[in-house]
Amino acid sequence: MKRKTPFLFNILFPGLLIAVLALAGCGGSDGADGADGADGAPGADGAPGADGGAALTAENLVELGLQGSVVALNPLLDLSNTVDYDAATGAITAHFFLTDGTDANNGVDVFSDAYELRFYVSELIDNGDGTIGQSWDRLIYERGTPTAEDPDDQLPGTLTLLDADTGEYTYVFSDTVPSSGNVFRVTARARWRETVFDRDGNRIRVVFANSVNANYDFLQADPGMELASSGADIVTTEACESCHGDRIGNVGHGGGYTTVKTCDNCHNVNYMASRNGGEGDMAFMIHRIHNAGSFDQLEDGIDFSHVTFPQHIYTCSKCHTADAPNANLSELVPTRANCGSCHDNVNFATGENHGGGAWGDDTTCASCHRAGFSLLGVSLDPADVHNPDPKPENVPEYEVTIAMTDPANGTHYVAGETPLVTVTLAGANPVNYTADQDAQGDTDGVLSEAELFVYGPRANAVPVLTTNSTTDPAWDPLTRPTQGLDVLLTGGVSTDAQVATDATGYKYRLMDNIGDLVPGTYMVRFEGFDYGDISDTDYITASNAMITFQVGTDVEEPKVSGDACVNCHGDTRMHQEGRHSHNQTFDTDGCLGCHDLSENYGNYIGNRVHAVHSASATGDLHLSGGLPRDWSHVTFPRPANNCRTCHTNAEADVPVWRDPNEVACGGCHGTQRDANPADYPDVDPDDILREAAAAAHMVEMGGTFLADTTNPYDPSYVARQCIVCHGEDRIADLFVTHGLVNFPVTDTSTPED
């Protein structure tokens, strides 16, 4: 499990802002290029050692003579101010602005600051063989660091500073390009780069900070006009960033390449034709990685079978979004390489597993795989094949509507009000609401399950306002409250006095102590079956719906995590299939119906989600004895310590990292203080011991996991002392230890190719 993630924080010296690259205090190793550093010092030309300290400290910055370096942590690069092309000589001039990204947006002087610049020129070649319409061929690659003393490290072309205040430059390429009617692209990249030496003059590492990329597409006949589309823009950078964050280059090459257009300079059919068997071509490579495939030649046969994609792999629209001008090329121009990158069991040369038999020509793939074409009743349209309709068993039987009587003041309920919840279902078989509960296995309009969940508030949800909920005066606090209330009738009546179901719908009268609730946002969720879930292969997924309502205030309570789940998971449904079918969207409001603090049907979401996304083996609290669920197989598309990936809601009153608790923190760091490495043969034993130590520490500091306390549902529990050390400006401030000071600025430990 790889959890060590670099982060950057600032140390303020008199008159100086010095960037210091450091490591978060999480477990795991972070690279294999160099030996582990002693006492946290970095290895030679390699990654920091296990549990390493800062890559650079304030002391050795002074010692190394780097204390005067002013680093632009988030520089901006503007290449939209036209390029020039001299048709007579073939020379290209790039005109750009480089600024520090601060509010003042000061110009960056690369002749004084240690900035490396890279420039590319690529041409969009029409391959003529159906290969994703067109492909880029890199013609020029020039790089250099203006502050470098070695002439070999200087730019080969001519760089001119036009205005130091605004950071305005021109760069005339040393190499030239021939005349062509194709689209050209100029790419510029800038990053702070410093080679660090020890006291004996030995180079100990190369430090990079926050690269920035810019691209400019144009025609030689009109170089002053930037093209809105190159003709091959089938994926946007934003689509990648929706999962990987706002620096996609962190995934590979040490964070140096941060836009899809920049990646295209190298990762294309033309440039990669003679490299690694072409496996580095962007389309082939990205498809195969996200489909958890493996490579034969790329990186000597690197295996990505561990990758867990957060949606169905055939959801092409996750990456090929409508925002990409040429997104439809992915379906209009199929090729053997692109299709074979996912369908790796197909051998086009022999015809194995290919309905069309042996196939050796990309230009004719679209003769069958085209819009609206089917053969023997089977659609071969890529849009149909890659976005199939849900299987019949995964289509809910009913459309559910939930309504509540309006609050007297029109906005929120107050003491004395007892709202009536009404649930109605619309579908092929009209529902008989007053019929006795039916057995599973038929579709006759008599439901086999109909449950109502009422819970809240959002930040600390538990069942409320229903029989045997946490607000029921008759509830025994030493028992678990009831989450799902049965609203079905038996013989025309219900054992629950609050059920008011009649022929017009399933109905439930909420209890009369609504005024005792903490003001905030609460939820009502319904889930029901007619056919039911008999087995993993014999089921029809649930029909459900969820609404929110306000208690004590008309101000909606912010979601702890915002709506970030859909950034990666999209419209995917959780628990849609099999015996455990709930058909729940990735919306925390709905998930809290079961995964609330009452530790009933489902593990608390604040613990479960952290355990899953941090790939923790022991962080998931078990509910019924035995070992917790092991999530160490999950791959997360960003550094796991970047809390902001999921906690996107800026409106939240107190950021979660300012209000730590052992249940949530244990999801990542471990909850099983007696965890035995022998129980986890596929996990690094050191990780298990580290998680066990963290869990023990949390309990020693006054924390208690839900199963440990006599009253795990009491939100007023205050014995924990987390805030003493992990609070703001304390010795282990979570804002610092999780790298949130300047996330996502990163340190890459080795120079890239």
C-alpha cells in the first residue's frame, strides 16, 4: 500500500519566502530510484527513504547557498498571444507571458530564477489509414535553463525578455519546420528546477516545483490566429482532472506535464511508432491502463492489473466528454490498436474472438462499427456497444415520489409540527398500498419490501422521529436504533403506530418531538421491491428516492464532502446488482440512510469511505465480529492525503481536518489496535503494524470506536483529545501533516527523461 505523498510548505525568513519540499507523515515507501535516506535525508538521486523527513530544510538551504531562491509555487503561462512563422526560413517564434500566479501576478525572470523551459513544435499528420483521424508528429524539442552555467544546459534558440514586470518573452526556435497545410502546435512548459549539492559538492537531488504548460494550435498560413480545435481534440484536460486532480502530470513523469495537449507531443502514433511497439500511444496506453491491462514492451512490460476504475470501463463518456471538440472521433474512427487496448483477448491477425474474422486494415473497421449498423440483430455501433442499456434486472420497477406536508412557516419545521410523509410509486403494475406484504418472486403490484428511513442531521446522521429511533422516548440507548421502518400493512394494519398508509400511498406520521432536534438538514429515503432480490443472479434492483427537509432553520446544512463523489463515479449506482441491490447513486445524503452513526446495517460512511480510498487493510470498522473488510486492493487516482479531493464544500462551517475524530481518521490510519500481519498475507506487514499503532494511539488519547462504547450513538461524547495535538497551529496540525498548506504542489525526486 503506497501512502507516502510529498507536500510543500512555506517557511518565512526575513524578507524571503523559501519553498521547502517535505514529506507527509504517512506510511509506506515512495519510489525505488535510490536508497532509503538515513534519518529522513533523501537518497542519492532517489526518492526519500521510508518515513523520511524534509527533502530540504531551512538549515541546509542556507548551507547550500539557496536561501535567496524565490519560488513561484503556482506559476501561470500564457501562450495565447500568437506565434510567428517565417515562411521563407521556416522559423517559429513563440510569444508568451510567465508570471508567479500570485494576486499581483508578477512577472517571472527566468534569467534570475532557476526556471527550466521546454518548447515543442508538433504537426498534425493525416495518417490516411483511419488511425483516430489524425496523429501528431513531434518535429522540434528544445529545452534549457537560462540560469545554468553549463552551455549544454542553455536553450539552443533565442530567448528574449521583453518586459520584466509582466513576464513577457519571445522565443525563436533554433530548428525550423517546412511549409505545410496541416495544423501545427507550439507547446511551452516552465518549472522551477534546482540542482542541490551537499557540502562536499556532490549532487544529492534535483528538485522540481509545480510545472505549468501552455499550447497554441495554428495554421502556418495564419499563425496569428489560435485554432479553437486541432481536429483531434478528443479528450480535455478537465476530464482527466475530474479524477486525477488539477495536476495530471503527477501521475507520470514527475508532474511535468499538466495538459492533454502537452502529452500528445510524444504519446501519439507517429512518435511512438518505433518505440515500445507503439504501446506508448496515448489512446492505446490510457485505455489499457484504465482497463487494468498490462503491456508487453512499455516500461519493460509494466502491469496495471491493480488499477480499479471508479465506473464501468465501457463508459467512454467519462473521458470523452462533450466538452472535447472532437470527442466523437473515438466512436467514428475505430482502429485495431484502440479497440484492442481494452479488448485484449482479440487477435485481429487470426480473427480469434473477433466476429469479423481476421482483420488487417484499420480503414475498413468503420464499415461495420458505425452509427446505426447492426448484424443479425446485434448492434455494432460503438455508441451502443460502449454505452449499453442496463440489464433488465438493473432497471427499477417503479419511479418513486416522496412528499411531506409543508412546514407552517413555509421553509422549516419547528416544535409542535408532525409532518406526514407520503410515498407513491408509478410503474407498469399499479401498486396496491394496503395489500398485505407479498412474497418475493412476482411482479403483481404488491410489494415484498417497503421501508422508510428518516435520519439526520447531515454532519452526524442517526435515525430520528420514527419508532425506535434515537428520538423515540421508548428507545433503549444501549440498543441499536431502527433505520428502515416497514410501512407495509398486514391485515390492513401495522404494528408501528406511526404508519398511516392508505390506498393513496405509503404514509408515515413523524413523531411529535421535532423541536428537540439539532437545527439542520435531514433526510427521508424510501426503498422498495416488488419482485425482490432472491439471489445474486435472481433479482430486480430496488426502487428508491430521497428528499431533504429543514428543521429549526431555513439555512441548508452544507454537505461535509460536497458533491465530489460524482467527479470520479459519475452516474454509477452503488449496490445496484445482486442480492444486496439498493440502486443507490453516489450521493452521501442517500448513503447515510444506512451508513450513519448508528452502526446498524452499514458501516459509518465517514469511516468506510476513508478506508476504501486510502486502501486501508484495517481501517474499516467491522460490525459483526471477525476481521474488517480489507480495501488494500483499491487504487486512488490522487494522493490519498489530499483531503480536498472529496471534501470540496467550501461552505462547510468547520473543515473536517479541523475537527478530527477517531472513527473518520481510523478509516485511513487503522482501527484495529490488535491487528495481526499474519491475517493479511497480501499486505506489507509494516503497514499492518503501523495501522495497529495508530489505532492504539487514538484510543490512548481518549478516542473510542463505535463498538467500544456503551452508548455509541451519543454525539456529545467528548473524551477524545485529538484537537490538543492535531488542532490548528498545534504540533501535529492536520492541515500541515496532510499537505493541505499548498496542495497539490509536489516534489519529484528524480529528473525525468
